[in-house]
Amino acid sequence: MSMDTERQRDILLMLFAVQFTLLVLMVQWWWPLLLFPVLLTLHVMKSEYDRRLDEESLL
């Protein structure tokens, strides 16, 4: 998969995480479900970190 495709996938995952967070905030008794968008965000951050390390190693 190309880097652009991976970044686009990560952007979509972040949009989903934000929307899910807003939904959980609207229905407050779902607060334990906030773990899911947090884990998605951490996954996206790790993916971006790995991509940037790969870009630096190519230079």
C-alpha cells in the first residue's frame, strides 16, 4: 500500500473516532466506550510515527 493510501485511511479512521466520541458525549452513560476512539487515535499516531521514520531513513 502506498503512503498516500495509508494516510487517507488514517484520516478516515480519525474522522470516525471524532464522530464516535461526539456520539458518546451525547449519550453519557456510554462513557466506557470512549476507550475505542482513544485506541484508534493511538493506532493512527503510531502509524504516522512509523511513516515519518521511514521517510527520514529514505533521505
